[in-house]
Amino acid sequence: MFARLPKRLPAPILFTRRPVCSSIPRKSEALFIHRDTPYNNPKIAFEFNADNMKRAQEIIARYPPQYKKAAVIPLLDLGQRQNNGWTSISVMNYVAKLLEMPPMRVYEVATFYTMFNREPIGQHFVQVCTTTPCMLRGSTDILNACLEYTGLEKAGMTSKDGKFTVVEVECQGACSNAPMMVVGDDFYEDLTPATTKKVLDAFAKGQKPKAGPQSGRRTSENSAGLTALTTKPYGPGEFCTPEFQ
């Protein structure tokens, strides 16, 4: 017997050619491989001083012995602070030896996180936030004010006198007080070009300006003033009859 053929053959499958789109990769200004220089090479000795060694041992003790490599980030930060604000190849190698880690694992961390500076920085490290909330409130003017005051052509450079390094960074977590910048470990918020230059001028003179909002606000209260709870709020029993008080 012959098999019955279908009355209607299925439609042929059509293959369409899909165009391939490629975007031009953006070139980073950061070099993720090490090149020996006179100021940054493995022959330059580095080790924690007595105080930082004590601090490092306290940090390492927080982790089980088999997981002490988890202390790599705080130890790199500690080394960077001792090394005048930047993480050299010697700092990385020292942390790797202290934590008994392959040096490559430490290099991976140091090149991934932008908090680690792999080149020397100025005496005052100025980080200007230009993420959307700050940008909408004038962070471009704040960045330009920093560049103008320090005489720099663009962000990422250090002033000729070595006092300031100015960089552009992502969100620093004080969006309600935008625009803002960080100098060292201190936040300077509610900035204008004038107050920005005032803060930098204080640092240039060897002074320590007061951190926080530069607009008169104490913290993050409404900049327009108090708009709620302007009268005494009622509490339990305030409107009760005497027998229930």
C-alpha cells in the first residue's frame, strides 16, 4: 500500500539575512596592565608601619583563616592611605604576600575598583560627582569651577603645585544635597561655583573647611524650609474626655 500524501505541503521556511551591527568600542584612559616606571616598580620596598600592621591584623582576624583573602579590599585601602593616596605595584605585592594570595588576584581587585588610584595623586584628592541628580543641579559648573581654580585642562589631572587632583566620579550617595564633591574623606554638599572655590581655597591655605552642606542646611532638611509639622502635633489623650485621660 502506498502512504497517503498530505493534501497540502507545508510552506517553505524562508531565511532572511540579518544585518550585523557593531559599535565602536570606547577607549579607556586607564591602563589595566603594569608598566615599570622609576616611581612605580616592584623594587621599591613597601610594608605596613607598626600602626597599620596592627590594624591589618585586626582586619584579617575578622575572617576564618581559610578565607582571609576576603580582607584584600580593606588592606589595599590601608596600603593606599599609607602610600600617599595611591596603590603602587609594591603595595599590591605586599598585600598578596600578607594574605598568601596569588599576586594576580590582588591585581584584579586593584584594577577593577575605581577607589584604588594606580597613579600618584595630589595632596588633596577632589572627586566631583556628575551623575544625573548632581548634573541636574549644576555639577558641570562645579567641575568647571574646580578645574578653573586648580588651573587644570580637564578632569583626571594633578595641579602643577601638586596640591590638587581633580577627577569626575559617579554617584557618591548624597543626592538630596546635590551638587557635591568629596575631598579626601569629607563630603561638601549644596555647592555653587563660589562655595566650591571657597572650599578649595581653604585647603590651599592649609585649612580644613567644615564638611557637609555649604548652603546653611544642617543635614538634608528641605532647602525651602519647614513645610510639615509646623505646629505641635496632637498626641495620645490630648483630645480625650477627662474620664479617659
